[in-house]
Amino acid sequence: MKEEQGYDGTREEMEQVIRRLNALEYVLLGAAILLALGGGAGVAFLLSSGTDLPFRLTWAVLSLLLLIIPGAFVLGRDRMRRKTNAASGSDGS
């Protein structure tokens, strides 16, 4: 019984670290969204000034592409890693 009480502080610290990591994920997601919007606006401005493309539509499409394409690569890489870990029998740690 005495050993289990020794882990209470560790569990609390781990929960605090997990909460901080979750907050960091949201900050990184927000930064990625802002970068995609900014990059999409920049490219849309260049395209709309040199062609007859409308700025807002071009901006929306480019911003979505700047979020979706890298996200698809990350998800694909994660799925491949899980598949190879499952095939090799490792637990992924």
C-alpha cells in the first residue's frame, strides 16, 4: 500500500505534462492555420494581379490546399508507421 502512494505525485505531474502538450498542439495548429492563410493570401495576390483570377476564391482554395496537402502527408506517414509497427509486432515506443 505504501508503494502505491509514492506514485500519486508522478501521476499528477504526468497529467500536467499531458495538459501542456495538448495546449501546445492547439498553439501549433493555430500557427499552421495562420501560416496557411498568410501564404495563401500572398500567392493569391500574386496570381490575381497577373491574371483574371478572383482574389477571394483563389485565396480560399490555396489556403485549403496549404492545409490539406501537408496534413495528408502526415496522416499517410502515420498510417504507414502504424502498419509497419503492427507487422513487426512492436508496441510503437
